[in-house]
Amino acid sequence: MENLIIMITGVLQITMLDIVLSGDNIGVIALATKDLPTKLAKKASLIGVIAAISLRIIFTCLVTYILMIQWLPIKLVGGAILVVITWSLIKPGEETQISKGKSTPKLSRAILSIVFADLTMSLDNVLAIAGSAHGNISLIVFGLLINIPLIFFGSVYVARIMKKYPIVIYIGAAILAHTAFDMMLHDRLLFDLLPKLIIAYVPYIAAGLTLIYGIFILIRDKNKSLL
């Protein structure tokens, strides 16, 4: 009976953690699929999430050993990758092509963006889930698998909102920019070297600049459409 209570408590804790920690992942998937037709967007989301969660399970098994490598700048590298991914998702480009011939490359890029971004952001999620599971592998795997429907349906909903209200695209990008810089500045190589004010405020500055950039792009595009 006691073991059952511990198991149920662990399941509830992990479920709540998944809901709280999935926001960034939902945002990046919505950004990656926003220019795809609805069917392809769902396909990219599902494939990307399943691939990312599968890799995250492997990552969870290795994370203890990875963290033992003191010199490895995990957060610095992960944050830098996330900056690149965020920019690639919002940079100006050609008009979206939804013909069959043009969709496959976009589908592949969307899936790769989802997988790489999810992995770069998964360290904190993995550590939180592993901590709540208290070393119980079954609970850890459950916590990661429950991400699949949660992130998939959440990202589909957010992608619809992004298509209807383009400003949401840049709000999502601003959140990712904050996450990326926060990761980099909290890496062990930088955290003790930089002033605490820089560590505290630079992520918010990055998010603000991203949002300003988005507003500029939206105003520019609106003015172009009026010409």
C-alpha cells in the first residue's frame, strides 16, 4: 500500500512538472511548424516529438555521467544552438510554399528543428523529472512519455494561434531567446566569471530585443501590403 501511494504521488508530481516545463517545447514546435499546411504540421509535430522524447529517454540514462564531466559546457553549447534555431525560425524569408514539391524540405527542417531544440532545452526537464522519480526508471520513462500528447496537442493549438495572430510568433521567439541566454549565462564556465547583474538581466534584454524585432517586421510587412 505504501509503495502504491509513493508511486501515485510520483506520477502526480511528474505530470505537474510536465505541464509546467513543456511551455518552451510547445513554443518551439509551434514556431517550427507554423508555415506548414495543417496535415504536414501535425505530422512534423508528431514525428519530432516522438524522436525527441526517444532521444531524451536515452539522455536521461546518461545524464548522471554527462554531469560528472566538469569541463563540459553543456548549457553554453545548448543555449548557443537554441539561439541559432530561434533565429532560423523567425528570420525573414521567401513566401511560404505549400505545394507538394516544396513541402518536403520544410517538413524535414521542421522535424530537425524540433528535435535539436528539444534536446538543448531538456536538461532541466530531465533533472526535474529524475529528481521527482527518486531513481525509479519506470517513473522517469512515464514522465517523458507523457510529454508526447501534452506537447503535441499544445503545439498544434499554439501554431493555430500563431497563424491567426502573427505577434504570437515573436512572443514565442522572445521566450526562447530568454531561455537560450539564461542557459548560456548559467553555464559553469560563465556563471562565476560574469557579474550577477549581467546574468540576471541579459536574458530579458534578449527577449525584449527579439520582440521589438518582431514588431518591426510586422509593421514593415503591413506597410508593404498597403503599397
